[in-house]
Amino acid sequence: MNTKTSPPPAPHNTGGVLCIGRTYCDLLFTGVENMPVLGREVFAQNLAIEAGGGAFITAAHLHHSGRPAALLSRVGTDPLSAVLRATLEQSGIELQFLEISPDAGPQVTVVTIQDNDRAFLSRRAGEARPATLSKAWQWKQARHLHIAEYATLHEIPDLVEQARDCGLTISLDPSWDETLIHGSQILQNAAGIDIFMPNLEEARAITGQENALSALKVLARSFRIVTLKIGMGGAYIAIEGDILHHPAPSVQVVDTTGAGDAFNAGFLDFWLKKLPAIECLKAGIEAGSKAVQMAGGASNLSSRQHVVA
């Protein structure tokens, strides 16, 4: 078994994580017999309203594991954003760097779930850079920056440099964006990232390689650590010239929304503890496997109830 570890500067068990990215109000439609198509109406049995976006979901799972996590994001002042803010306040994560601005909402994702498949329709609002960014760099607990989507890095191209100047390690989940995901530009713009954390579909789009291992090897040329999430197949990690794999357990899947972000949280929590790479991988897979057994990316991590129609 490989016991190589990565060398983040965070003290054991004390490193806080800044999670930056857009925060969405997720409308989760479940109990759908057929996916929507043009010209036809379909009906869902259930609707849950949840906070979404990779930054929030990762921060919520980190907080749930006992690690300090702060959300660095923007939220609007419209009625949907008001519901979203109430949910964020109940999550327990650090919100002192959350900017409230009229132009930041409504920011919504409609998620239609059928069996283990999903379809998304999202609206972005305003710019990605929070006015609180400079203040966030002064957070005394911060040891790591997690960028939850490449779109945010694309809008804030000096983000990695700023984090480096503050002595933080950095991870990036590219997240699917049809206008940005294709081609190697991400690899160039993400130079300086410590951990690159795509799923298989994203890795294929970035590298042009269909095979998971081939895509992983291409990405490993640009990043010191690459984790590759392959759903029910578990995940891979490429680190220091080695490639490790661990399978995912067989569980009853309710909703895969946010499973990759939960994986990120589990992995980063163990990585910041300076644990062996394979243990970090296992922790990520365990967190992702728990996430798919509930509706919404972080819906059951607090005592609050679903808002269900």
C-alpha cells in the first residue's frame, strides 16, 4: 500500500478552509417518470428547495466533519435569495465573508432527477468576485483555499496568486461549464493549484482522452495531485508519480447532486491532517457515498427539515 503524503503547511487538525464559488438556490424535482423535452410537460412527485453550489456544499461537509470552513460567495436580496440566506445561516458554516448584493440574485439551479441521472438548468447573476475577498485573506484560521468552480477562477484570474501570497494551499474542482470546460486552457490558467479535483466527464472534456487513466495521466503533468471521481467506480488519485484507486461501496442512491463536492470535503479534511494519500481517497469516497443517499448536496447535515411542496 502506498503511504506517500502531501505536504500542506496546515497544523494537524486546525486548518480552516475558505470555499469560494457561486451559491445557488437549488430547486430539486424528484419522482419524475420522464425527463422534460421541448413541447411536453412532465410532473414531479416532490420538490425540495436547498442551498447549492460547490462552495457551500463543500464548506457544509467540512463543517460537519469538525473542520472550520468559511463560505466566500455572493447572495442576492430577492425573495429566493432570502430563503437561501436563511438556509445558509442554519448550516453552521462561517458566513462573515458572504456578500449580500442586489445584483447577486436570483441565482437558481433547477435540478430534475430521474433514477440516477440528472438534468440542470441554472442562472448566474452578477460577478463572481466577492467584495469581501480582501477581508477573507485575513481570516486567522485559513490554511487552504478551495475553488469550487473554474468559472470563478476564470473571472478572478489572480485568485491563485493572492492565495499563494497568503501562504494557503489551493484546490480546484473545475465543475461542468459548457462554455469553459473544453480544451487545455483550464490547465494553463490553473497553474499553481495543489490539488485538481475533476469528475470523469470533466477530465475527458479537458484532456480529450476518453479513458480515465489516460485522462488522469495527462492531468498529472500539470498538477502535483489529481483526484479523479468516477461515480460508482470510486475514485483515482495521481500523486508523486503513483496512481492509486479505491472503489465506492454499494449504496442506495437517492440523489447524486453534490456528491463530488462532498468527496472534495472528505478528501481535503484528511489531506490537511497530513494522512496517507490512500486514506484521503477513502475519506473522500466515504463522504461522497453518504451524500448520494440523501436529496440535496448537504440537506441532512443539519437539523433543519426539507422545504417540500
